[in-house]
Amino acid sequence: MTAPRRIVRRTPVDVGAGWADHVPMLLRRLYAMRGAASWDDAQPRLARLHAPDTMGGLEVATALLADAIAQERRIVVVGDFDCDGATACAVGVRGLRLLGATHVFHAVPNRAVHGYGLSPGLVDDLAALRPDVLVTVDHGIACHAGVAAARARGWQVIVTDHHLPGDTLPDAHAIVDPNLRGDGFPSKALAGVGVMFYVLLALRRRLRDAGAFAGGEPDLSVLLDLVAVGTVADLVQLDANNRALVAAGLRRLRAGQGCAGLQALIACAGRDARTLTAADIGYALAPRINAAGRLEDMALGIECLLSDDPSHARTLAATLDGINAERKGVQQQMTDEAEAALARVALQGDLPPVLCLFDPQWHPGVVGLVASRMKDRVHRPVVAFAPAEPGSTALRGSARSIAGLHIRDALAAVDVALPGLIPRFGGHAMAAGLSLPLDGLAAFAEALQVHVERVLDPALLAATVLSDGALDAGEFDRRSAECLRDGGPWGQGFPEPLFDGEFDVVGHRVVGERHLKLSLRVHGRPTPVDAIHFGGWTGTRPPARVHLAYRLAVDDYRGGDAIQLIVEHCAPAETA
């Protein structure tokens, strides 16, 4: 990332009353700065989940599913090729079986063969499963042609999605999406897996009211491990509703109650399930699941999540781990090439407010990661493109944005300005995807830049680090580090604590060629504290005194009472 121009501290908030005695003052302060006024606000329980009542489409969707269960019809859950779509598919299959469905199958598009979502080509292939009902998860709201093709075959189609709709909706029998215009559900931040979980909650209630559970009601909380993983992986806002879902899922995983596939992935990633965090999901589990959809076929990832055989799950997790290692290599090569392209653009003057990058050799499954990395590098929206398949003139693009620019709305504006240029697009405020013909790339880039220049405040292109302030000398200890680790879930909208301060550098060494290990003197602390700055080695000795933005973490490698600082930004103290 380019060096932030400044570190900005969050405004301290009066902690006030309403906090349980067991909550450390450090956490009270951090929670209050994130808008929580009490322990119940900071750590919402499942009892505080929004009820499904106000979510549109559930009445029709659950009626269709209840009838399909009663008539023993064939239900096919159609997933998507990212972690949210994979976990949503697993939740749908497992949940419907728990609720009495006897003929539940699943399918997922292959990125290279079918493209995104429920396409007519995928519908043709699904015919072999002889479905009566299709349930899309984490997609469908933009799949007009695929829905129409499925209906033409006489299948019922239920769309469950969380993406923003276009001007028209597909002609499905039922659509459940909290982001539909006029939908009354209070939380618009549900991931696709969360929407599917809510469908199951509403379906269970319908079946309960019909007297279907004389022998005992199914416990849907067993699905929350998957809900947590998909929610964190999709980088949706962790509002109170999502935090309740994620926290409950983490509790299951920490207790060793996760499904066999997730337990195998945790072990494969070298994580300790007993102390698993949302960050572990984001950095260790989600990439291994996502790798299948990026380079291979997400069917492998879904099979891992659906496996109840620990041995089989370990085999699948090992395969996913290998694919993820390959993905890292492809991503590094593409990132290096993107860096070189940025350098060439920079030679021509100031960088434009939005960047469009393309290389004919890039892999379409990895362009989203490259866009994300470059967005962090230059702190401006980035759209990265690759051929849909080798040698193709059809491009697939992935966009990542910064605060202040709604990237999906930006694509919609280009679509209005250049009708027919973009065959398909969709997404959220911060991330979106699109298809584009190669000969339209220049026109697209120009129209997107015109729109961004018109709507984006140039001041937002100046990167900043938002800090929670300084830690006291007595807070540099294991107890504080564990308190921060266990005080989450932290994530989008409820950010992991980040502190800043000035330190004397008493020692340094290079680790793994690119990383900088520091020994720091903390004023008022008798012994130095270790710090690691990943990617922080620049080839020159660090200054004697530095201003750091950092996270306080447990140092499991050294064990005991060891802690370390994870450095996010480093600058000489006198210029920070």
C-alpha cells in the first residue's frame, strides 16, 4: 500500500454505564468508538436476530419449498463459485435435508464453461438432474435468461440473493433478496449464505405451524459454522445482525463442532480451532475454498463442505490447499505485472482517479484479487480484466472500490452512457463484476473515468489510516492481546482494533527476504516488544525512531506470555 498521508484517530467516546464488570476498560473504549453502548450491543446474541417476518418473498418461497418437501419433489440448489456461494449452497442442501427434503441435489457453474450464475448453458446441463425446483443461492437477481430457460423447461425457480437488483427482475416464481427496493428487512448487509439461512428459518416456522415436527424440531444452529465463514469471506458489513451470526458460528468452530470440511480446512491451514477468529476465516479458510472456484471447479469446495466423513474431508481439504498454493503463484505473477503497468501509467503523470487494467495472459479467476491488491496499493478504484478464456475477445472484469464511490452504481452509470456495451454486471458498493468485449475496453475505461471524476471527492483519494489511539505501557501484555483477539468478531463496519504510537527501534532483521522484524522500546515498559512488518523491508535500515500503526497480537510462535505488534504502516517519527 502507498504510504498514507496521515494517521487519523477515531474520536474517543464516553464509555458511560451499561457495561458488565467483566468487560475490560480497553474493550469498553473500543466498542464505544464503534457505536456500541453496552455489552449486548457489542456482542449481540442469536436471540437478538431480526425475525424473518419483514423479508419479502419468504411467504411464496417457503410455500413452494414446503410443497416440494411434502410431494418429495427434486430440489436442486445452485451455488456460486466464491466462498459465500459455496457455503450458501452447503447450508441450503444441509438445511433442506434437516427439514425433511428427501431429494436434494446441488450444482455450481464452472467459471470457464458457464460463466457467472444461472445461465442458459448451465440450465441445459442441469437437465440431467431432472429438477422440479431450482433454488439459486448468492446469485440469480441478474440471471434473467437463465431463469427464463429454467421456466421454459417447466421448473419452479426460487431466487435467493443479496446483490443489488437492476431495473428489472428475473421472472422467478419467488425472489428473496433483502436489497430489493422496498424490502422491509432491517439489515441489508446479509451475505448470500445469510439469506439462505433466513429462508430455512422461515421454512422451519411454516413446517412447524403445519405440525410437521411431532418427533422433534430440527436444530438449524448446526449450520452457523458455514454461515459465519461465508459472511466473513464476502466482506459484508458486520452489523449487529451479522455479528450475532458470525459470533455464534465461531463458537461452534472453537468448540470443535464445525462440519468435517471446515475442521479439515482449519487443520490444513495450521490454525488452532480453539482460538479461531474472523481474521482466520478471512485469511486462511476462505482463500482455500475460493481457490477451487478461481482455478478449478467450485464443486470441489462444496463437496468438502458437504462431507460428513472426516477422512474424505481431509483429502479434499488437502487438494484445496494445493490449489490455493497454485493460486498464490498465479496471483503473484499477475500482481507483479499489474505493478509494472501502474509504473508505466505513473510515468505519464498523476494517476487517474480510477484504473482499468488488462493483460491477455491473465486468469479470469484471479482478477478480483489483483484489483483488490492494486486498490490497496494506489488507494483508488481499480477494475482488472482478463479474457474469459484463453484467446477470447470476451473479457471478464472485477472491480474494487474505496469509500465514497459505489462501484456497482458506477457500472450502471456507464451502462446508461453506453447502452449495450456491458453485457452483464452486478455487485455491491465496494466490489462488482462485469463482462465486456475487448474492443469496448477503451470506451468503457473513458466513460468510467468521466463518471468517477464527476462523483468522487478527490480528497478521498488521499489514503489514511484510522487509529484507535495509543496503548498505555501496561496494555502491551498477553491479557490485552487475548482480550482483543477474543473480543470480536471484528470486520467490515466493526473494524479490528488498530493503534498508533512512536517507538525507538533497538533492533531489526529481515525475515523471508521481504518482511521486517523489529525490536521496539515502549516508553514506560521495562523490556522491548517485538513487531513484524509484512512486506516492510525496503532494503534500507529503519530509522531510529518510528511512528507505527499496528495491531496487538498474541505471539503463538514463541508461546508463553509473548506478544507482538503487527505493523500496518511505518514512517519516521518526525514525518508521520
